[in-house]
Amino acid sequence: MTDTAGLLFAVELVAVLGAAFSGFAESQRKDMDVVGVFTVAFVTAFGGGTLRDVLLERRPFFWVEHENYVILIFALSLLATPIMRHAHRIIPNVGFIAADAIGLGFFSIVGVSLALDAGMPTFTATMMGVITGVFGGVLRDVILNEVPIVLRDNRPYATTAFLGCWFYVLMRGVGAAEALALWTSAGLITATRLVAWRNDWSLK
């Protein structure tokens, strides 16, 4: 594994875990059993990256190439189901928001990075990043019969991903180290989303 591939793997792993946790939290709020928990966590963690791989014609899909992702989500589903059944009553909503923000930020940056490496035009690459970041959450909410958060939350969501992806493009353009560009940009999206949620910023 090259250094860049290793960096992307690390960033993507954080994204998978963040997205999966948001799936755990929301599925338990709906009182789903372990099969439901795994299904929701799976589509949340892998939905955006799968669409990205389809659009970029990347094979095998990232979760097929890294089977350990799937095994990890399966194991965590078994552990999380009894724990979250009680914990969701005491863990505030900010726990779900934080996990969702992590998935959004880190998946978005992996998406834009892979799109740029595939030779996509800059604007297209940034949109690929946004799609990667938001689509897993869209699938999660659809399965749970909810209006997707990206459509119902007036606070910046996809906008933060879009701006963070452009920040990553800028850092690459000025020759910043790839590790710095990846982690800083992903962290920026996550932090901006959380600050926007905490301070109730609105796009209306």
C-alpha cells in the first residue's frame, strides 16, 4: 500500500465508523432489531462511496476491496444493538449529529481526492466529494422513512461539504502535504457542520 493509499484508507475508515454510528443511533431510535441495525449501518457507511465508485467506474467497490470494513460493521452491529437500545435514551441528539458530521466530512474529502486522481475536472470532482459525503445519509433516512437530513435541515450541510472540498483543492493546488490536506479539510467540514448546528445557522 502506497503512502497516499494508506492515508486514504485511514481517512475512509474514520468516515465509515462515523457514518455507521449515525446509522446505529437512528435505527435504534426506530427500535429495529439487529438485522435492521446492520442494514441501516451498512447503507449509511457504504452508500455514498458505492455511488462514487459507480460514477468513477472503480472496481471492485471500496467495501469489497476492503472486506474488513464490512466485517467491522457486522461485529459492531452485534455489539451496538443491545448497548444502543439503552444508550439512545441518555445519549443526546448531539451524538448522532457529531457522527453524521464526521461521516459527511471524511467521506467528502475521500471522494474529491479520488475524483481528482481519476482526472475529473475540478468542479466535477468537488461535486463528487459532496455526493460521496451525503448519499449514505440520504439512503439511511429513506430506509427509516424520514425526509433526508440534507433536505430538511436548514443549517448548512451539503454546503459545508462543498466548501471543504474546495478547501482541499486549494491546499493541493498550493502544494500542501497530502496528509495535511486530507485531515485538515475533513476536519474543517466536520467542525463547520457542528458549529452551524450548535449556533443554529440557517440558509433560509
